[in-house]
Amino acid sequence: MTLRLTDAETDALRRRAEFESRSMQDVAREAVREYVERHSHDDLIDRVLDEELPRYAEALERLAQ
């Protein structure tokens, strides 16, 4: 895989990596991992809500009163 960044993105990544005393590759890989984990979690929550919330809608309405 080749990742093409703008000059500004490359500069920001370079500065961040230098600040953390890490390689640009390490910082970029961690960012990708965090992105995937965050969105996977969000997708799971959305799926559970879509599937389970209707099951308990009536009970939730009664609790809200």
C-alpha cells in the first residue's frame, strides 16, 4: 500500500513523529489502528441499538414517563 499525503499532512506527521521521538510510519500506523478501532466500536454500538432498541421500545417509553 502506498499512502499519498499532501505536503502539509507530511509536515504535520513529521513534526508529530519528531515530538514523540518515533518514526513517521509508527505514528501513521497507530493513527490507522485507532481509526479502525473507534469506527468498529461505533458500528457495533449502532448495530446493537438498531437490533435491540426496538425490542425494548415499549419498556423504555414506560420508564420515561
